[in-house]
Amino acid sequence: MKTLIRFILTTQLLVISSFGFAQISETQRSEGIPYISGGVGEGETAAILAEAKQWSLLLELSQLENGRGMWIFGANIKITNSTKKIIFDAQANGPYMLINLDAGDYLIEASYQGVAQTRSVSIKTNAPQKISLFWK
């Protein structure tokens, strides 16, 4: 009887605790380049940041609102390669975007609420990059 009660309690704890582990969105593709976008909520943010070291680029998106920095979603991200060809075009579903780019030089154009900004990035093998994009 004690074994059965322990088994039931252990099973319930495992089921309840599994809800506490946030999962990140499935990997998507833009022009064949894999990416993950999200970071809504503390659990999903922690999961994305833990995963970031496996990806070549992490974008962090925020804006100034009422004097405070606020995370945003809905920014459009375009990336062009060194020959000025657009190789990536996707909308961010949260304040973080993981993108798996090959080694090389790229230009990131990010647009949010009609305001665009650009950043150059040089991706190197086994050297993840983090770029923070901030709108005023």
C-alpha cells in the first residue's frame, strides 16, 4: 500500500513539474535558414537563452516605452549576404530570435513600427554572436 501511494505521489509530482519546464518554439526556416523566435515568459526566455550557445546568432529586440526598456515582438528581420542577396526574411514572434547562419559577413535590417535599423555582423564558426536591437 505504501509503495502504491509513493508511486501515485511521485507520478503526480512529475506531471505537475513538467508544466514548469517551458519549451521553445519549433525550428522554422526562412530561405532554408533555420531559426527559432520567441521568449515570451520567463520559462521560454530561459529555454531560448540556454539554447543560444548552439546557434550562430542571437537577436534581442526591445524598445523604449514610457521611459523603460520593454521587450517587443513583431519586428521584421531581413538578412543580406556579402553579395547583397536577401537570404533571410522573417517576423519575430518574441523578443528573441535564434538564427543559424553560416560563417560569413551579413547585414541585418530590422524594422519595427515603421522604423528600420541596420547592423553588420561577421559570423565565425563556433563563435555565437549576440546583437541587441533597440528602438526608441
